[in-house]
Amino acid sequence: MSMEQGIVFAVLGITLAMFVWNRLRFDVVAMLALLAVAITGLVPTEELFAGFGHPAVITVAAVLVISQGLVNGGVVDNIARLLGKIGHRPTLQVLTLTSVVALCSGFINNVGALALLMPVAIWMSREAGRSPSTLLMPLAFGSLLGGTMTLIGTPPNIIIASYREGGTFGLFDFAPVGVAITLAGIAFITLVGWRLTPRREQNSADAKLFSVGEYLTELRLPKDSVHAGATLHSLLAAAGDEADIVVLALIRDEKLQAVPSTYKILREGDVLLVEADTSSLQVFLDKTKLELAHQAVEDEETDKNENSEEQSVSDTRDGDGKSNDKYDEDASVRIAKGELHLVEAVIAPESSLVGQTANRLKLRERNQLNIVAVARLGYRLKQRLGDIRFNAGDILLVQGFEDSLSGTLAELGCLPLAERGLRLGSSRNTAMASGIFLASIAVIVTGLLSAPVALVAGAVAMVLVNLMSAAEAYKAIDWSVIVLLAAMIPVGQAMETTGGAALIASQMLVLGENLSVASVLVMVLVGTALLSNVVNNAAAAIVVAPIALSLASELQVPSDAVLMAVAVGASCAFMTPIGHQSNALVMEPGGYEFGDYWRLGLPLTAIVTLVAVPVIMLVWT
């Protein structure tokens, strides 16, 4: 082993370890690896940042923009609307959802396809009286399978195509293998696999995660209140840190104002619709001297001599903290009718909320967004909402204005789940979005333009026809993935140019010099799959591809065959929640634990391997 080979192995080993450690963002780790090979001289300075202009990186960015254009155009929403009509049979629901998400994932970003259909799956589960865990893991795995069908279906395919000698793969060159494993995977998940998913009954329709109506109360500012003429902020500050209160609305002159500003000036007789548990409500009443709204009404109609402030808050609620009075029932009706817009959303791994608190971000003042409740690991958190430090996968119950809520959630990196009554996106500009996308595909298939050029043209066209603004286009690009790819491509090339890949391949030959072609393909596919379950799948493809090509050269195996094996293996991240973002996104809504994934993921990986290897040999050898 030469000095250069030792250095590149050390850099890759440390990089993979840091990916698994997961304490630093994977794009930061990739940049550190790039700097390491630059400082050690393994990559010339003029080639160091060539990855940022690599066709594969440009193609991934363009696909992400086009995916957002299709979302804005309502293309997938129109398909999703039809899913509510398929009935409550679990087998039929699993079959339909996994098939639709797989088809969508073949042409748009698989995480985007999952995000569009996840609210539908949760709503269908609740309507059928089952836990969402039955549908969400199959949905996530379906999105991974579908991405294998086309060149643009998933970033690893685009990366692998760039390693092909004598030109890239075509748009549908992945289809023979991808379609075969997708059909086999969907069949297994539909007939057997969904039964291997755990049942998390705390998320079922009979035990909703957020029972907001149980904690709704209307409070009135009495005459001569010291808070009349002051701001809502000063009222909340007067209550101190002991009372965990969320003000959902202000009712003045029978008119409801949702998400009132904390700078709103209060008046005598104003009614605040608040969400709080019994103990916090009692503290709030004691410190602010507000009164329960229903008490003021009852005092006028029944007993004029009774002092309502002497009544205990607990008298209005049962042992479970549930409201028993008619006024609170009216408040619940306001929520149900949609006067106050409540949405459940999951925090994506790349969200700006991760590691932050609501108080620090000032979500109410800056975004007109109320955090009403937070759930983690299947349970509603009981600590003060403003002090909760958000984690990726947390489920938020948020309140905001209907016309801006979806945009605000997207900006913060949150994916909406099932709302109070399913509401799917509009189908605006569907024909325009579909036409641009199909035109881009057509010019690629006919060979008029290369994939990067055609897809960039499609992305620009979607901006020009106002399917999205230029700002939205930039936001649609997952820059962490772009940086990861651009930084790791030169690192992977360094392993090839130093002879490191050939060295590993020669050592693998020592272990099995008489390996058959099928055995080589199984070894490459399974090895890539295992790696993709602990590191980003695009990074796994970049690391394994040079080794696989060297191994193919030594054994006289067609290089296209081993590249296809790497591509399939990179999409087999079925056994852990950290293997792919799709897995991480369904973990909290489905109530899954880390060890739940391998139950379905392991047999699914085996089936994919058994189907993929013969098809690869048939088509590519």
C-alpha cells in the first residue's frame, strides 16, 4: 500500500465513521473530506471544486426544481384525491399507496412524492380506525423502490450514470431492473410485508395524539381589569413561567381574530380562546385575575350573589382534564368548523427548527404561527412549549392563517400531515406543469438534448410560466445534497486515481478468486445496501462505484452490470431510519422505533437482491 492510498483510505474511513456518528451534518462532513484530500495533495487545486459543475450535480438540482413545479401545479394532488375512494381494506390501501408513490418517485424526487402522499395515508388510517404505522413504512419503502426505475428517480442513479465508460446511461436504461424490483417489492409488501410493521395504537383514531378540544377554554377580561389597555404580551408576561398558555384567538364584539399579535391592545370584555391544561389554567387565572367566560354568563342568569372568581377551575372539568361546560364545547366547535386552522406537521431532518426553540425563533411574531402542542416518540410533550428544543421527526400541532400556513410550513422545513379534515392542494396549472415535464422527458428520450440540459431547460420554463418564483426554485433545491455530491465526487475520484479502488478489488479477489458473475453482483449489491443503511445513499454510491469497476475489470465482468448492482444497492436502505430521509420522515408519525425497520426491510432487501441479480445478468451481461 502506497502513502497516497493510505491517506485516501484514512480520509474515507473517518468520513464514513462521521456519517454514522451523525453529530455533524453530512454536507459538512463531505466538505471536511474534500478539504482533507486537498491539503494532502491527493486532488489538484484546479480539480478540487469541479464537482460543483459536474453534470450529475446539475441534474439533481434541476430534478428537485421540476419536482417542486409539479407539486405547485397540483399534478400529484389530483392523483391523491382519488385515493380516498378505495375503501378501508388494508391490503388494497397498501397496494394503491405504494404503487402510486412508486410511480411518482420514478419521475420526481422520492422524498417529495412521499411528502405529498403521507397526509393521505394518515387520513386513510384514521378513517379506517387503524394505526398509521400500518401504511407509512410501506409508503416510504415504495418511494425508495420507485426511484430505481429511471435515471432521474434518485440521486444515486444519476451518480452511477456518470461512472459509465463511453457515455452516460439513458433515461430508461434503469427501467428493466427498476421495474422488476419495484413490482416484486410492491407485491411482497402488499401480500405479506405490511403485516410485519408494528402496531402503534397510541396514534390510532381512537387515541389521537393531540386532543386539543380537551384543553380549550375561553377567558374574559373583567371590568376594571388592570390588563385593559395593555398588550397581550404584557398579559402573558404577568402570568410568569409557571403557566403554559397558548392564545389561539381573540373574540371581540362576537368577531374572532385568529393568531392575535402579541402587541394587540386588550379591552374590557375581550374573550381569549386559550389552550392549556388544568394546572396552568389555574395559575394563569390566579396571576392575571381573568375570569372563565362561561362563569360571567352564568352569574348574570342564575345566582347574582355568587362570586365567580371563587369557583375552582377544576369544577369545570372532569378527572381527565376534559371540559364539561357548554362554552368550551362552543370553542371546540370553532376549531372543528375551521375558523381556526390547525395542522399537524412533522419536522424534516433539514428543517431550520431542529435544535431551536419556539421562543428563540419568535414563530408567533415573525411567522404568525402558534405552536399548540408537540409530540415525540408517540407521546405529547408536557413541558413548556416555548422551551422545547425541536428534534427532527417531532410532530407539531400548529395554528395559523389558512392562506399562508402551507407556505410557512414549507419555509420552515415542515411537512403537513393530516389536517382536521383532509384538505388536498388545488390542481392549478396542472396541464402546464405536466406539459413542461413531458416535453423535457421527450427531448431526452429522442436524444435531442442531454439530460442535464433538458432538465435545466424544464426547470427554467417552470419559473418563466409562473409555476414558481425564482426564490421558490432556489428553495426547492436541497443544497445539503448538492454540497454532499459536489464534495464527495472528487474524494471518490481520488480513491480511483491513487489506485485505492484497485487495491480493495484485488483483496476481494483473494477472498473469492473463483467467484461467478452472479456472486460478484450479489456481493456488490449487498455491500452497497449495507453501507447505504448507515450513510447517505448517494455517498454510498460514490464510495462503492470505483471499487466495483475495478473488481469488474479484474474479473472480466461487464462494467454496466456492476454499476447497476451498485445503483440498486444504494436504494435498498430499508433496514434503518437513518438510511434515507424517507425512512426518517415516517418514523415519528408512524410511532416507529429504530429496531422496527429491519423486520420489513431485511426480507424486502433479500427479495430485491433475488430479483435484481438475474435481471441484471439477463440485460447487462
